[in-house]
Amino acid sequence: MRETLLSWLPEDLTGSTLIDAGCGTGVLAIEAAQRGAEVVAVDLSPTLVNLARERFRQLDQDLDVTFLVGDMREMDLGSFDYAVAMDSLIHYDVADGVQTLQAMAEQIQRKMVFTFAPKTPLLALMHATGRLFPRGDRAPSIEPVSPARLGRQLEDAGMMQAWKTGQSHRIDVGFYKSHAMELTRR
Ligand SMILES: C[S@@+](CC[C@H](N)C(=O)[O-])C[C@H]1O[C@@H](n2cnc3c(N)ncnc32)[C@H](O)[C@@H]1O
């Protein structure tokens, strides 16, 4: 998925700014920086951000990455050419996901690439079954979203006046199911 999202951005990112929203351990942020981008990478989890910083420090390369702890929905970090949100919206229901994209969009000048958990009949069944078990036994729940519904909600939120949808790609390998989309400024 990381390769897919990065392949939707220019090969040479020199002179571009990019925000990695929900960066986890920072792998994508570092790859984008290796392609020339000036990167800000943010995550809610201080533990993951510390891991990312440590991994980055050990690389000992002259790259421009700033790792920050925080909530991407609330931070005003200025303007960026690109935003990437890989698997960071998968726990949001469609309304929250769209709201998050809307908040991010205000800061993005060119393109946003992101993923969500695709709603397939099998996943919908697994999701419904999961609700029957106590929450303490499970990882944070994933919110499957149908691509068509997401498209309608983006439209209803008025986002499509300024943005157009582009490539779309689903990866379904073993337990990993994620759907990537891109939105480009008109
Ligand atoms: C499944 S992990 C993916 C991490 C990374 N993007 C990757 O693909 O390896 C989702 C990450 O999104 C982060 N996240 C979710 N909502 C967030 C928010 N509102 N602000 C910042 N980070 C967020 C979580 O803390 C978590 O580290």
C-alpha cells in the first residue's frame, strides 16, 4: 500500500512539502523525504512517534522530516503540497472520515492520498460478528466504508467543488484489506 500511495505522487518530490497524517513508525514519511520532500509526520501515539524518531536518527541521512505528536484533525501546521494518510482513517466512520479529510484539505494545495477500510459483504459480516464480542478482547475496531458511500459523502460535504477523485486501488492480501484513493485539487 505504501508503494501504491507513493507511486501516485511525483517521483521527484524535491521542493515539495508533504504531511504524513497518522505516520505510525514513520516509514512512509522517511521514503517521501528520501525522494526529496520536506516532510511533517504526525501521529496521536507518542510511543510510535518516539519509535519513528529513533528509526530516523539511526538512518543518519540528511533528510528533512519533523515528527510530531498530535491529532491531525486539530493541528494547524500550515500549508502543504501533499497529504498522505495511510490506514489512519480506518477506525473512523464515514462521517468522521469525511470531516477529517475536509479539515486536512484546507491545508493541502495539490493532492491527498489516503486509505480506508473497504466495505465488502464478507467484511460487513465479520464486522457485525465482531460486535457480538466484548470490546476488551479486540484491537480497536475498523470501520468498513463503501467507496460509493464515501464518494457520495464527499460530494454532500461540498468537497468535490474544489477536488476531483483520481486513482483508486484496493489491496486485499490475507488479513490486510485497504482501499486507496486520491483527491487532486481542481
Ligand atoms: C494503522 S496505523 C498506520 C500507521 C502508518 N500510517 C502506516 O501505514 O504504517 C494508524 C495510525 O494513525 C494514527 N491516527 C489515527 N487517527 C489520528 C489522528 N486523528 N491524528 C494523528 N494520528 C492519528 C494512529 O495513532 C496510528 O498510529
